[in-house]
Amino acid sequence: MLAVLCPGQGSQKPGFLTPWLDLTGAEARLRWWSALAGVDLVRLGTTADADEIRDTARTQPLLVAAALLAAEHLPMDDVPITAGHSVGELGAAALAGVLSAEAAVTLAGVRGREMAAACALEPTGMAAVLGGDPDDVLAVLGGHGLHAANRNGTGQVVAAGAVAGLEKLAVEPPARARVIRLQVAGAFHTPYMAPAEAALATVAAGIVPNDPARILLSNLDGTAVDHGRELVQRLVHQVTAPVRWDLCMATLAELGVTGVIELPPAGALAGLVKRELKATGAPEIVTLNTPDDLPAARDLIARLSRRDDQTSKFNPNASRAETDRGEGSS
């Protein structure tokens, strides 16, 4: 069983799209998507520096465009599972057939601009909390008025909220935990992003989505979403809702995933999956960062599509509903 994953914000690197522009039609594709997103994706992916591509308004459409550009060179019809982290969900939704590539890039542009605007309303930020007892970590965050915005797996929670709360967290961290401030402009995936959610909902209301053509996992709770309209509603709500990547990885394990391809800029999600799924057998992983990685990705798809024919025999939603994980959202 194979899953293709779309990374989220923070995975971008200066110049990471440069080698992709050597492929026929790639630059023209990016220029078309640039018009839809309202940013110059060609320049952002090639010559822009780290500070410029850290800007949320630019980063989000850049990441979605990069994943979709690379996926156009893969036999996606043979891929049974897709998932994305945070804004990567827009790319995954397009790969699953719920959205067109154009709709995904357009929504990423709106999402990025509106989240950047929400960040400017008051001083907020995020910090990674590494280690500690999970229940204790959540309790300490709550005591500082912070939200668990991302749960990225065992021992990795991202806290978000007011700068004052983050400063208290740095001084009074959870027991046996390390706190690292992140270089982001605001408190993503928290109620601070409510204005951005409202703005995105207005635009998303005009989309006519399709139902997923393959298993598409939701950041909200790790379940597979069957209906396109529900998926669009979840994508909008995810702006203020915690990212439960831990639950997405739990579903990957339940599905018996043995292979993973992370689309560019690849590496972060692959590392999380490798660590979390090792108990059930570490999957074979391809990090697709340049066109030179395409042969390995195509080979993995070909081998696993021949080996596995179990997708229709497993209902991840039913499995999830039967399991009370006793965890809150992040």
C-alpha cells in the first residue's frame, strides 16, 4: 500500500524549484498558477531568499504548486492514498481529484494572504515542544493560554498563541520537555486565524468539488473523507483547527502502508512517518526533491501497485470510529 504526501509550511528552501523548471512545460505551468495565486511562483521557487519565502502569503501557494508540479510526472492513477500537512491538504485534495489544480492553487493564494493578514492583528507565534508526557504538555500549554496547534507525532507538539504565553512557556516548560521558538509570524491553526477562515469560506463556497477518487486523509481527525463538499468544509475549518498529523500517521499504519513518496520540498513528513511507523514495519520512502528522484518514485509506485490490491477492503473511518484515542485536537 502506497501513500503520497504533500508537505506543509516550513519545508521550503531557497531555490528548491530550480531543477524542475528544466522539464518541458514546467515554467509555463508555474506562470499560469502564478496568475491564479497572485504571486510570482517562478521567482519564489528559484531566486527568492529564505526570508521572502518564509512569508505566509507567498509560502502557501508555492508549496501547493510545487507538490502539484512534481505529481504531474508520476502515475497518480496507481496511487491509492494521499494526505497533506496543513496547507499541503490543498495539494492532496487536488491529487485525490476533489479539486482541480487551479482551484487548489487559487485557494492556497487566498489562504496565505488571509492568514498573513490575521497574523498582523496582534502579536502571536508558535513554538515546538519536544518530549515530555503528552498529558502534561497539554496541561502546561493550557495553563499558559496556548493552543496545541499541531500534533506531529510522539514527543512533538507545536504550541501557538500570544507572545506573552510563549514567553512563559520558555521559562516554565513541561517537565522533561524542550521548547524551541519557531520563526513564524502568527498562531496558525488556532482561533486567532478566525478572520482568515471566514475569508477563505467565502471563496471556497463557489467551488464545485468532486468526491475523492482515492483515500484522502483529513488533518482534522486522521479519517478518510468520502465526500468532496465535506472535504472543502474541512479544508476551510482547518485554518483554525489543530493539525492532527499524528492521527493521519496512525491511519497510514492501520491501512498497512509499506511505501511513502513525499512530494517536494520533501523530508519533514518522511522523517515523521519513518519514526512513527517503525513499530509496524518502517515503510520504504522516497523523498522527491528533484527530477532525478522521479525514477525511484515511479519504481516504487509500480512495485507496490502490483503487490497490493487491498485498498477497497479497508474502511479507515470505521476503524477510527471504533477506537477512542482519548486525545484532544492540536
